[in-house]
Amino acid sequence: MYDLIVIGSGPGGYVAAIRASQLGLKTAIIEKSETLGGTCLNVGCIPSKALLDSSHRYHDLTSLAVHGIGVQGASIDWPTMQKRKELVVSDVTKGVAFLMKKNSIEIHQGTGSLLPPQNVHRVLVQKAKGGEEVLEAKRILLATGSQPVEIPGMAFNGETIISSTEALSLQQIPHHLMILGAGVIGLEIGSVYARLGSRVTILEMLPGLLPGVDARISTAAKRSLEKLGITFHLSTKVTRVDKADSLLVTAQSSTGEEFQLEGSVLLVAAGRKPYTAGLGLEKAGLATDERGFIPVQSHSYQTSVPGIYAIGDVIRGPMLAHRAEDEGIAVAEILAGQKGHVNYNTIPFVVYTHPEIAWIGSPAEELKSIGIPFRSGVSFYKANGRARASEEREGMVLIHAHEQTDEVLGAAIFGAGASELIQEIAVAMEYKAASEDIARIMHAHPTMSEVIRDAAQATTGWAIHQ
């Protein structure tokens, strides 16, 4: 019998298993796919970043003339680009398998389904290679992740109407890629193909990109992506999709005007939903809420059934790999008698376009709506020496601090290296730092990080370089 069985080997599941094993719990993990790592490592975060990097390197060739570098005859070898992506994925998933072995975690390849408890918790495993077995454990952790939302009338067919999974493995670069949704997935995948020469059109029901980020940042990002060649139709609803010789999308603007777009592929990136199919929740006495999430107790992650826990995309909250990882660590530590904890106020959000977009905490619009007094500071990449030397002048940093206490309440970055720079703000917020604390910390010169310091100085009212 195990101390803990984890169902799902995504970032939340495999991290929870490792931490549990480190703390002396006999742990097993059940995974239905051939490789470990879940959506993120296999068909999400990692392969998308591999293609983003490859496509950026190709697109970057167009800006080398200013550096005195001439390039002729550059071309795209799409199969080789795909092979590199697959190699990256393979290396990372093999790394997770190595960590399982290193930490003495038993892997059961197959589909896990909960059975009614009998003094202990039980899981029926339909083995990938045939047959079945019943595993017993003192506790079970559900970490089965999420799957793309399918829109009525736009069912995925894997070829012309696709999810993000297929978008990363298209047989050829599409002539015209239409994308439903201007969220993280839509912007990242749109960036990949726009850099590689596709015509890219993004349709979004909301009036702006990326709800949750400061309006100044999302507006600047939209302008940048339009310069890349992406066309946006905001406040627009797709009403019909027809397939003849090509794909015909009918949409309606906020004014009621109807228009049509013809293209080769439609990526539906309208969100994700919890993946609980086949888990046997009802047999264990569990039910999902009205949106399909598994309800859990705050901070303990225990479901309504004692001894069964859930984390990551199957519970309410931002669907982010790093959030799931921290929840996995917290659960393992709680089960071992420690004080596991996740600070949801310091979760960084990142969009890996170029320039990158990152934010943390509360945007200005939210602070205003809930009546928190604050002041903001802004700094621009174009005033930063390192950014100018690197031809990365596009971008800005916003920092919001409490008007009375000066505690940092949130920040947003649009610019090169935003995914790394946001971590300085995360550390500051974790320790409840004031904007003046950041402003007075020495930053190496010349570095992009000085843009953070400049924004902090602006927040306190004494910006030096802005």
C-alpha cells in the first residue's frame, strides 16, 4: 500500500510526487500517456516555447542590417524546426522520468479510476499494455489537468479546425491562420506563424487582449503584434464556420455588421476546462461544480472526501503550470505534517510573444474598482542603455504601490525579458516590499533590470532616467 497515489504526471502531479517522496512518503504516480509531464511538457508550454524561439530567430534576421550584418538566402525548413521541437520535448520528458527513478516513485502507465473506499482509498488502473490492477493508498491526489474547450459548431477535426495541440504540429505552415481567442495561446501561436510568413487573423469577443493585465500594457502589446502583421477583430463573435474548398468563417462585430474570412486553418483557443473524464469521481463520492471543477478546501486542497486531494487545473484558479507546481509542493508538505502554503497574490503571468508580456498582482483598473488608494510609476525601455544597445527599445514597466504604505500591489511589463524581470517583483511582493525598497536597491549597469528600478523610482516620485 502507498502513502500517496498521484493521478496525472503534469507539473502539479510529478512535482507533488517528488516532494512527497523527499518527505518519506511511499509514492506512486499514474499516467495514461506514454511520456510523463502532462500537457505542459508534451503539447503545451515546452513545445510552444521551442517554436516561439525558432520562429523568433528566423524573424530576427530581418533586423540584422542595423547591426551591420547582411543575410541572404535565409529559408525555413519546417520539418527540421518540428524535429528540434520534438527533441526538446523528448529531453524534458526524459528528465522527468529520471527524477521519478531518482526519487523512488513507482510509475503505473495507464488510466486511473477511483473506486469506492474500503478502509483505504483504491484506484483501478487500466494498464496501457493491457490488463488491470487495483492500487491502494492512504491518500490520493488528483492532478489530471485540463483540455481545450470545444465550441458548438466548431468541433475539432485535427486538420482545419484545431486546438493548440494540433497547432504545434501542423504538417505545413498555413497560408492564412484564423484564431478564435486573443488570450495567451492565441497570441503565442499567432506570433509563431506570423513570423514564419502566415497571414494571421485573431477574432476576440472581448474589447481587448488579455483580461487581467493593465490596459496600457495590453494596448502597447496589440500595437506591437499588429506591426508583426497580425490582424485583430475585437468585440467580435464567430457565428458560423463552413468547410468547402477552404474554411469560411462568418463573424459579427459589436455593431452587428457581419463579415466573412476565408482561410486554411481555424485555431479555437477559447479557453480550457478541467479534465475529469473517466476518473470515477462519483464512485468515490465526489462531484464537480457547475463549471466542472473539483471543489477543495482552501489551503489544504482536500476534497469533500477525506484523504482525496486535488490541485492544478482541475480546481478553480489560474490554469498555470507554476501554480500547479506550488500546490503540489504544498499538498505534499501538508500530508507530511508541515505547513504547506501558496501565495496566490504573487502568481506571475507571462505571454511569450516578442516583446514578452508579464504581470503580477493587481492591475490599475482592479485597484480603482475596489477602492484601494495607489500611485503608479512607469518607465520605458527606450530610455535604458542596454535596451538601446540590444535594439530592444520597445516596451514599458508599470508598478503600482499603496498610496499610504508604499507596498507594491502589482506590476506589469511589456518588453524583452519580461518573463525573467517579473520575478524581481514577485520576490518584492512576497516580502511585502515597498516601491522605495526596489528603488534603492543597486542594479547592475547596463542591464534591462534597471527599467524595473526606474519604474520603482517613478512610483516614489523621483525617477532619475525617465
